[in-house]
Amino acid sequence: MDIMRREIAICTRMLVEVGILEYSGHISSRLPSGDEFLIQPVDDVRSALEPSRLLVVGLDGAVIEGEGKPPSETAIHAEIYKARPDVKAVAHFHHDPTTMLSMVRNRPWVPMKNHASRWPEGVPIHHDASHISSVEQGQELARTLGDANAALLRGHGEVVVAEGVKALFSDIVHFVENASAISSAALLGEIEPLTSEDLEKFQATFNREKHSRKLWAYYTVTAANKGAIPVDWLDD
Ligand SMILES: [Zn+2]
């Protein structure tokens, strides 16, 4: 089975398992050709996504291969891939406890936990709260994202980008974990975000690839034990 297809299916199913994805939201990954990506059909159930069902879609949003319609918000993925050649995987999801940080004045997403060093400056908020269904809206979102690695969509959801699906999964886990740390800490008192010096110190000894692999192993085995993914999809 194609490794990239399997990784997207595993990532999608695991995100449902940990309560980050539900009936909507999607993960994509850029194919080696550079101008095509894999994304699931709009109506396929996230918790039962099959690798063989993934569609090959061009950067114009047209389906090149596969059966079914791509998600209505496919422009999010296509326009980010166009604007960011470094991005190889994109996630769009609607995680309410995280989205809440786009709804409160003077309570921005700021780095609280050391793994938030992926987003040292915090993350931008995209103010268009509607569905991103046109090319123009996708381009606007890509402009909001700029060179950041995540954005909040006001009253709507999140976008997280990375260099591959395993790294993307790890980033999503840490992104929502940091959002919940902000909310929990704010209940206790005035929050004290990590400084750029704290984050640089953490980054100096942090091996991103090794960490993503460790996190992937933990979540895939746990998901397989619960029957959320087939055991024969696990890495050798
Ligand atoms: Zn959405």
C-alpha cells in the first residue's frame, strides 16, 4: 500500500480517536510531483477512511484520480500548497476548545508549553468566519497564514501545516494541547507565556523528526489496540 495514502488514513482516524476531528475536517499531503495532493472525498467517514479512497487533486482543485467529490474547503489546501513550497502536509479541522481562542478579545494563542516552539510568535487569526470554498478565499487564508505554521479561523476552526504527515500529526496534538493550556492557566490567574529565549533553549536540544516518530508510534499502537486502525497498517 502506498505509504503516503496509509499515513493520511491513519492520521485522520487517529485525530477522530483523540477528539480533534469528527464528521468534517481533512488532512492532505502533497505528492512528489509538487503540483498534486491527496485528500479524502467530502463524505467519507473520517473514522473509517480507507487509503484507496483518497483522491488525487491538482492545485486548481480538480480531481485527477479517484471516485467522489473533494471537500468543499479544498481551496484551503490548494492555495496553501501554491503559496508555501515548503509545506508538504495540511490539516484543516474544527476543534472548539482551540477555536475558542479566536473568539476572545485580548486572549491570543501564545506559546505556553515547550512544544509550542513550533509557533514562537503565536499564530495569526483569519477574520473571514465563512467556509473557505472559493479560490479567492483560499488565497486570502494563505496570505493570513504567511510564513507561520498554523492559523486560527475566527469562529470556524484551525489550519496546521508541516513538512510531512507524521510531523503534522505531532504538531496538531501539540497545537491543541497548547490551546487548552492557555484556557486552563487563564482560569488560575494571569498567564505567563514562554519567552523567545525559553523557546530557543528548548529548540536547541529538540529533535523534531525523532519526536514525531515517537508520538506517531504511541498513537498508532494505541489506536490499533482500540481497533481504530487495522493492526497491519502499523509501521514495521
Ligand atoms: Zn472548515
